[in-house]
Amino acid sequence: MTFTIVFLTVIIALIVSKTRAIVLRNNLDDISEKRLLITGGLLILFLITNVTLPYPESLYWFIGLGIVFTGIILSFNVLKKEYKRFLSLSTKSKIVNVLFYSLLIVVTNIYL
């Protein structure tokens, strides 16, 4: 259980730092910033409740996909800006980013 709490804390810190970096990098207005913070908060809340209240497999994917789609709808304009920034990166940076976030998602699904 200690490993799970430490791992969850690291993931939450990563989500918070990435959210903060996106807000500062894009100079978001108040509404977009609030929407992005709500999206990050929903994701953090989902991870915490997943650890404390284990869901059945079907409910886990239903809630998870619901949060992802809600987050996409809430912060679509920010996602467009970040996608354009991603496309302007070098090929090596693109590969590193894709591999890092894919690995993070896989490891999170394995351990949580």
C-alpha cells in the first residue's frame, strides 16, 4: 500500500506540474485556465478514488473514458494549441514525448 501511495503522489505531482506548465506556456485567460484546472482535478480525483474504492473493470473504463471525453470537451482550445506545439518539435522530441506518456499510461494501469 505504501508503494501505491508514493506512486499515486508522483503521478499527481506530474499532473499538477504539467497543468501549471501548460497554463504558463499558453498565457491562458481565466476561463480556459479554470477549465484546464477542472480537467486536471477530475483526473486526479479519478486516480484517488480508483485506489481507495476499487471499481469493477467495466465501471472503471466507463468512468475513465467519461472523464477523458469531458476533459477534451472542456479544454479543446488548449489541446489544439498544445498539439500545434507538439507538431513543431523535432522528430526526436516527438518520439520521446510519445514514448514517455505511453509508458506512463501503461504503468499507471498496471499498478493502480
